[in-house]
Amino acid sequence: MKGGMAALCFAAALGSTAMGQVIEKINYGGWPNCYRLSNGEAELIVTSDVGPRIIRYGFVGGQNLFKEYKEQMGKSGEPEWRIRGGHRLWVAPEVAQNVSPVTYAVDNFPVKIEITATGLLATPPLEKEAGLQKQMEVRLAPSGTSAQVSHRITNRNLWAIELAPWVLTVMAQGGVGLTGLPPRGTHPEVLPPTNPLVIWAFTDLGDPRWIFLKKYVGLRQDPKNSVPQKIGHFNSETWGAYYLNGELFVKRYAAYPGRTYADMGCSFEMFTNGDMLELETLGPLTRLEPGQTVEHVETWSLHRGVKIERFDDASLDRALKPLLE
């Protein structure tokens, strides 16, 4: 079987949601307490031995579009943060591990799972060093591949804190990451700038992995090239996609024009190295008083038989526009 499914051993079914999806507790990749949510066409697997991470999203029996770090799977309890792969919730702006525990909070411990009428709710232990309580709620449509992932961060400190939800999806090797820019225009009809395009100190715009077009920005994941690359931008209709072996993963997020965003105004960021490619969405910077919660919602979809003939605006329009409408 493809996409790491040989490592999956089904255990007892926990039943069906009110929408008809099946939830099963399974062993996946050596973690005995994972939860598989499926509607017969698409499936998501959430770890609860660590995380929470959505470690798999794909068609039933098909490839996992998410990266799995095989050497880290099945392990738990490490004192340092582990990337592991899959989909995770972080806090922006990013702060180095040796400076603050807020961004790289250790999530190597068991997670509480609650089965809901529409999916499941994953609640990790309180991040004591940062004083933050995270939560991830996963819902899968009764049919098709559409999923909704809600991310929540609650301030459990006795003081206010400013932060932004930062949601990272780590994609498997060998594909192409894509994102769309806000609607384009012509000169002199449209004179004001439409959005920031943000680069990092290590960004090399001459790297051949980049694809810069009028409507789109792309980034190829090359397992033979370990040099990191990253770019960010703002779009009120934020979306990122990953194209791998004729299948396309799409994540979407409605951003808030007029709000302040981290990283010089980014609602979306894309990063790669030799191991993986990340599609990242960010919520606005929010001042959370003690006890307050901020929520960040993404919607996902999977698409089969996608043909991108060339990486130019016309070809991407033909392939992507019907899937984004």
C-alpha cells in the first residue's frame, strides 16, 4: 500500500459521527494511540501520543501528502521539540529555541482526544513555560475530501500576551508548493500597491526552485537541495497548495485586511529545505488577556488527476481556478 499505509494497523472502531464519518483508534507509525477519521474517500490521522499532529491526510489507500519523519515516529517524551512532520499549531512571531519557549514549545506528551458529533477535538497539556493552552478540532465532510481544521490558543497566564496563531503543514518530498497573489491590475489604472512580498535573510530569489509569475508564486521541493528558502505575502483570500504525483492539496484561510500581521504583514508563508516543504498560514497579531482565546480556521481539500502542463499563469489558471472557486 502507498503513503506509509503499511504501517497502519486498524484497531477498534469508536463509531460514527453524526455526519456519518467513521472514527477508529489505530496504531500508526509506531504510535499506538492515533485516531483515523474517514468518510470512505478521504482520511485524516491525528496523533495523541504526542502533538497533536495531523500526521496523515490523503485519499483512502493513497499517498500521504504530508511529510513523515520516520526516525521520529513512534517516539515520545523527548525533552526537546521534534519536527515529526504532518500539521501543527505554533505561535508567531517566531523566537529561537534558546531564547524563549513560546514558539518551540515541546509537544512530546499525550494528548486528550474527544469524539464530537462532527469529528474530534485534540487538547494537549498546558504549555507551562509559555502559559498557553492549545487545541485543534478536526472535521471531515460526509463525502468528498473537504476538511475543516480549527486551531485555538488560550492565554492561561496571569498577564496579557500578544501573539498570532501560526499553522504549518509539512508536505512530503518531491512536489511543488503554490500560492496565489491578490487580483492583479494594470498601470496606470491601478497605482497603489496591493500586498507585501516578504523575504528572509537566507532567501535567494535567484534559486532555481522559485517560480515567480504575475498571478502565482511557486517553490519546488528538491530532496537534493538542502539550502533553506522562504517567502511570505498577504492575501485576504489566502491559499496555499501542494502538487505531488498528480494530486493537489489545497488549504485556505480568510485573512483580515487592516489588521496587523507578524513578519512584515504575512498571512501566508512558504518554506523548503531538502527534507520537506511547509505551507504556513498566520492569523493577525492579537492581544490576549488572561483566559481569552484566539481561533484560526483553515479549510482543506484534496484533488486527483490534476494536470499542470507548465508552471505559467495560463496553465495554472486552467488547473487551479476550478478548484478554488
